[in-house]
Amino acid sequence: MDELLDFTGKVALVTGGSRGLGRAMVLALAQRGANVIIASRKGSNCEAVAEEARAFGVAALPHACHVGHWDALEVLADAAWQRFGKVDVLINNAGMSPLYPSLGAISEELYDKVMSVNLKGPFRLSALVGERMAAGDGGAIINVSSVASVNPSPDSEPYGAAKAGLNAITRSFAFAYGPKVRVNCIIAGPFLTDISKAWDMAAFEKRAKISMALGRGGQAEEIVGAALYLASDQSSFTTGTLIRVDGGTP
């Protein structure tokens, strides 16, 4: 194992950790020695990934949690500290971007749900975990944003607005909890995870070949390098930063 990315004895909490980018990050951290907390809405899915993580010889805590529910996040943070006594790495990965027929057809319920999962949840959990990190030995918080936050596009208006807010709080939280806590953000491009099953793939592939430098969507494992860097001491002088992992999306 590369000693630069050795997480032995560390504890990492990943929201949306049961599938897609979250699962890839959970398993990468576990493979490198981190004990992991997998948070997602469905407990059975969390347990399945926990079992995968335990195969690396680490402890894994599955925790069913809807990150858009304010009070549920306090329960999640308390569960993490009760089990492990600390969290060294928090990855706010959970997100949602539902389809809608038109802007006028967006209901207040849908709008609020998108804001809750993509912005309110990371805000609250970062506050709960960041305060404890700052009072203890410090740590790293990583937010997972989207290119929709910096390059607004049709069909993702509420999502893009919420992720733009996530970009903003990344820098403000870095100042709030620094110097002991580093807070950074990965601006993710189009990844071919579960969410892409709803896409018109023929249209996406045609567009990607023209507009993206790499000409394709990403695979979940391709988020891992940036996440490990930001979670590790190798990024000790990196905070309040937005890092694009987007295949060269304009």
C-alpha cells in the first residue's frame, strides 16, 4: 500500500455511500485501512456495502439516514461518535436531480426536496461533524458538487442552484473550522452511475464526443483519486478549494 494514502485507524463517514460514487469512495478508503460509516436511505443497501468494506479487515457501520431530514443528521453524527469516538473524514456525497417536464411544472415539494438533499443536509452535517472535528484532532470534509453548479444547463435548474450553494459553503466552512479542519469540494462531471440510467445515452454519447475533452462519461472509480487526495494529509495545504473531476466538461 502507498504510505502516502494509508488511512489505517481513520474513520470516514460517506453519505450516499451505498451506490455509485459514494460506494466507490467507501471501498477505496476501506481498502486503505479506514473504518467506514455508510449512510444512505435504505439500510439494507448500506449493510451490503458494509459487508464489502469489512472484507478489507476494517470496521463498517451501516446507518439508514435521509440527509434531507435535519434531525436525522444529529442521530447520524451521534451514532458515528458512539461507535468510533471520532470522524476524521466526512464526504457529503448524497444528492438527487429528479427530472421534470418544465420549469413551471416543478412543485414546491420537488424544489424543497432537491434543496434539502443537496444543500441543507450537507450544511447541517458539516456543522455537526465540523464542530466536533475542530474541538478534537481535526479532519477533512469533502463536498461532492456538480458541473451544473458552475455551468447552468437546462433540465437541472434547482439541482444546479443547490450545488452552487454547496460550492459557496465549502469556502465559508473552511474558514469557520480552520485551521484544524480542511473543507474542499469536488465538482463532478457526468458519471455513468445509477443516475445515468435515466439518460438518453445515445444523445449523451454524441454530445460528449463533441463537447468533452475526454469524449465520454466517467466511471465511479475515477472519482477515487481526488477523494483520497483531499481526505489525506497529502492535501494539508489545500482547503476552501473546488476541484473539477469532469472529463474536460466546458
